[in-house]
Amino acid sequence: MKNFDALLRLVAHQPRRRLSVAVAQDYTVIEAIRDAEAQGLVQAVLFGDRESILEEAERAQYAVREADIVHEPDPLKAALGAVSLASRGEADIVMKGYLHTDDFLRAILHKEQGLRTGAIMSHVFIIESRNLDRLIFVADGAMNMAPDLEQKAAILLNTVHMASAFGIMRPKVAVLAAVELINPAMPATLDAAALAQMSKRRQFSVDCEVDGPFALDNAVSEIAAKHKKISGPVAGWADVLLVPNIEAGNILAKALAYMGNCRLAGLLVGAKVPVVLTSRADTAESKLLSIASAVFAINLQRTLWLKVGKVHY
């Protein structure tokens, strides 16, 4: 699968799923839901302020069913209500609407009504690169702020599972840093080298090729990699970009969207159900593509096999 058009064709043949939306009173959210329902992807339950939802639905020419609106004007309570619906098994997908990400994540991580599984949750941006003619998976730009080595290994596993589900055989993972040389003064380069070695020792359950550290250019450009005399199967051909921290991932994804004209989707993986997690400023198209990606990911089977043992010096 090289682009989102192929994704939309595939999900059109899947069963309609129930989508629970937290704080749905946003025009682009309503537009995305309208289009997703028109394509037979989902049936939405909208949590939020009833009057505001109806106003936005009228603007978007979306014939919302009032029975599918759960009136809750408090955003925090609306978020918890939407998440609880999925936690009880009454919704297949949860979607963030018009509220801050940290408030939404509090509901996702709620001990009793949230979507914890015992595994780490992480975010993945799925980027459609027309220049590279492939999908690129960027993690983690929205959930884990400054992951350590063990957390990076788990984030890598989450993301490789997602890339595999999208039809990428043996995903190539580039662990990013500012430079492609190992430098003891730059912890990101040390983590990258360790993750590459973990892959060689088959510590990840999904077949993948991991290498690093890479700078961004030689991770995605074969020309840049050859010019710097960097070789290997990942150099220039990365499917997954594992970033060192949340700032790098968030800036990279938004730069690609706003300056590179790339279409993107955003999902939280590792929860009980797929979670659509996009920026409030994202376009309706981006939110629709995120819903479609979540529908596609529902059948993703995840193996929790990650060995990170003691290190002896």
C-alpha cells in the first residue's frame, strides 16, 4: 500500500464500525464523520454539547441523528464518556474531537474506564509521501515525551506492527538523531545503536530491519545516503522513522503536512481499541484518513514479545 487512496478502497469493503467521538462540536470533526459515514466506514456516537454539535452539523450539511448525540457540555466528562463506551466494548474506535490532547489522554489512561492494556501506548503519524511514493510511519510525536531505550523499543514494536498491517513486508526502521555517527555526548545516537543491535539479535517479534543512528536525509534519500557513504538495507529506504523525542516527531509531521503538502493520519496504538488522535487544527481530510486507518487497524493482531534484559558492564 503506497497511498491513502489504496487504503480507502480497502476499508470500503470492511464492516461498518462504531466510532465514539469525544467533544464532537468541531466543524472539521463533523465533516470527517459525515464523509466516513457516507463511505460506509463508521456509525458515530457524538459526545459533547448538543446544541453546538447540531450547529456544526448544520454547517457541514450532516444529517446527524439526535439519538446519536450524548449531551455532556463538560469536555473532560465528554472525553471520559466517549472512552468508557469503548472500554465497555460498545464502540470499536475512539476519536479525539475539540479538546486538548492532554485532557483526552487522561481519559484514555483512566484506571477504571480507560483503554489501558498493560503495554505501552504510542502515537504514529502515517505520512503519504508523493515524492518518495510510499507511506512513512513516524513515531512518537504525540504521546511519549522523552522515551528511554526500553520505551523506544516498545514504541518501535508498536509502529512496526502498524506498518506490517499496512502491507509493508519486513519494515525498514531508521532510528533518527541529528547525526549518523555514534557520539557518546548525544544519547539519541547511543539508543539508536542499541536498537539496531537488538534487531540483529531478534528481540522484536515482528520481522523488521532496524538501523541507526540516521540523520533524516540519509534515512529517506538513497542519494544522500550514498553521498555520505552510508550503506545497508535501511539507508535511504526507511518505512518507519523512530524519532528521539516528542518535539522532533511533532515538528517533523507538521512540517511535512504544512510545508511538504503531505496527507497524514494520526493514531494511538497499544490501547484496547484504535484511537484517532489528530491535532485540532488538522483538516477534515486528515481526520477522515485517520478514521479510515483506525478501521483498517481494528483487526491488527499484536504479539507482546519484547525482551529487554539487564545490561552487564
